[in-house]
Amino acid sequence: MAKPNYAFAKRQRDLAKKQKRDEKRRRKAAGKQPSPEQVPVPPDDAGPSKD
């Protein structure tokens, strides 16, 4: 019977944890971005005109 390769199993677990952590971080970052209706847009004619 072949003996288990613990180093390979550990690396696979670590990669899975990292992928899950990165996905969670991406979802949190996407949730923090303000939606377009929340961003204040200044009107085009807000500044003083120079005539």
C-alpha cells in the first residue's frame, strides 16, 4: 500500500483556504464600492463663468 503524501495534502488545503479568502475579500471589496446613484455628480454649469 502506498503511503500518504502529507505535504501534498497540506498544500492543497492551503491553496483552498487562500482561494476562499481571496474570493471573500473580492466580495467585500465589491460591496464597499458606492453605486452610481450614491456618487454625487457636480452639474456642468456649477462654476463661475468668465465673460
